[in-house]
Amino acid sequence: MRRIAAIFLLSLVLIAPAFAGSGAVQTTLYFGLSLPKGGVVSEKQWSGFLADTVSPRFPDGLTVVSAVGQWRDPKSKPARTVSEKTKILILVRADTPAAEKAVAEIKAVYLKRFHQISVLQTDQPVRIVE
């Protein structure tokens, strides 16, 4: 019994470093589709953004959900609630600086390309179960 316990502990010591820092994070990005000068980001424009900006950075997969978002515009007096079509991008990614940089790049491209004020981002640790 002691031998089995010793082998088990040795296995943990040898295997644990392989998993160190390799946690997963679910990043959810919320992209408002309303354009500042009127109109919306079209499906063709969104598809192009996914193809040339998002997919190359996360080729292993992602999920996109179409939704309607709502937010309060602090610049309007009195502040009013704005509703707009939204794309929600869900990425389950490595918890690494490289992946964080890729997410930041995606947001920066979207802000510039579509003249947006912000892209909402949430992150939460996840355990992948297959």
C-alpha cells in the first residue's frame, strides 16, 4: 500500500508541472452592431471581420450568438437606454499572455474598423470537460 501511495505521489510531482499555468478562460465579447453615423454592421462585414481578424487568432474554434443588447448612454441628458443588435463571441482559450494579446487585438480592430466606443469583455476561469 505504501508503495502504491509513493508511486502515486511521484506521478503527481512529475505530471503537475505539465499543467501549471495551462488553465482555460472563457472570454465573452459583446459587439454592438449599430454604427455611429447610422446603419448597422452588415452580416457580410461581420463575416469578413470573423474571417480576417478573429479566426486567424483562434483557429481551434469559437461560438457566435446573435442577440439584442441594451445599455445606458451616459452622454445623453438625461441618460437614455439604447437597444441594438449585438454579436456575442465566446472563446474558450488558454490562460496565457499570448491569448490575452490576441483578444485585445480583436477588440482594437473592431473599434477602429466600425468606429465603436467599446467592446464589452468578460472573463471567467473554466474547467474543460470532454
